[in-house]
Amino acid sequence: MPAPALPASTIMLLREGPDSVEVLLLERHARSEFLPDLYVFPGGRVDPADHDLADRVSGISAAEAAARLDGIGEDEALAFFVAAIRETFEEAGVLLARRRGESGLVSGALAAELSRHRLALQSGAISMREIVEAEDLELAAECLAAHGRWITPEMVPRRFDTLFFVAAAPRGHRATHDGVESTDHVWIAPATAIEQARNKERQMILPTLANLQTVAGFGDVESAIERSHQRTIVPVLPRIVGRGPERRLVIPESAGYPLGEELLALA
């Protein structure tokens, strides 16, 4: 009997680099229980408390969130957006939020000041709601473009049903790894990250590589996000068929991933 796939969210945080967009990758701690030493996007599982923060989400309604995450109901959809924003703050110190009544996102200075709560938030000593209410914040869910949905294969004992989002890094926010769950971070062009994975310079799992492919080659963040808004969210449950040199990866063609044998070899 396959283990249940727990709901999770992750964000491909983008900024404009010298020649193309750059994406933020975090290196998981070598002693991490999950994905040690691998480079990943900031993210994690959807917690029960994320559902309770739906009243502090701005920009989209529960119905709109469900429409963007085709196949996920209104009672669940906003929690994926909340989890993505919370995890990105916990793991990278970037906060996609605004003070209530204001149009712009919080300043980099405020995000840096609130970052002192990151470890307490991870340990459960403080809740995201406490931070949000103390600073009178709303979570800017409209900044997130739904990009993909990957489900861990059934033979894996620890499984996740993960929504991938794309968002622009807020101006003035300084991304930093937390030193606990992650020990390094890098802003890198997606094509460069894929090349480094090919050369065994950085370790990544297949969903990371596949999603990097879909944001490679964009010259500006706005174009990359617009393309994400145009994507159809098709659940991807990878299957490997065949043996030896004949093995190949099978995912739905409609999911919009330019996968090839090379990515299967890298994973």
C-alpha cells in the first residue's frame, strides 16, 4: 500500500540577472532527514495552521485559488499559497506580504527585521499568525503564479503532493539560508544550474531539474511569470518503465515539461 502523499508547496523565486532570469536554490543540510545535500527551491509541507491563515490572504479568493490549482478544492487551495509564502520566509528570509491597506510589499528592512523569528517559527515556538497579526500583515498570494504539480512516486516511503509556484523576488529583500535546514544558497541562471547538475557539481532531484528547464532562457522575470500563468496544471506522477539502457521516464505530455533521457540519467 503506497504511503499517502502529503500536501506541500514550493516557490521558484526569480530575479533578473545579467543575461537571463536567475532562480534561488538552497542547499539542504547534509544531516537533513529529507533530501540531504540537495539543492532545492524554498518550500515544505502544508501545515494545518496554514488553512487557518486564509483570512490573512490578499489578492485572490478561495474560488480563484482553486481555479488556479485545477483539481484542488476551495477548502484546500489557499493553504498551498500560504504554505509557499511561509516556507519561503522561514527558509530564505523573503516575505511576500504587505501591511493591510497598503499596495506595496513589505520593505527589505522589515523582512530582515522579522527574519529574527525564522528559527522560532521553524521550531514551533512562534506561529506565522502571531507574526502576521503583530505586524498587521496580509500574505500577497496574488504574487504567486501556479506552475506545476508533482507527486512523489508510489514506491517511495516518504511522499509529497507538491505545488510549484513562480514569483518575483521583492526588491530590497535579501535572501539568506537559515543555517539549520539549509547551509548554502545561490542565485543562478536555470540553464547554468542544469549544466552544473549534468557535471555533478550540484545534486538535484528530477522535479527540480524539470521545473528549472521550464524557466530557462527567459530574459526577464515578467515574461517567465506570464508563461507560468498560461500553463495548465497537470499532476505529474513519474513512472520509470523498462530496464537498463531501455528504461525511460513516463509523465503526462500535457504537463508541459521538455523532459528527455538526459534528465532521467541526472536524477
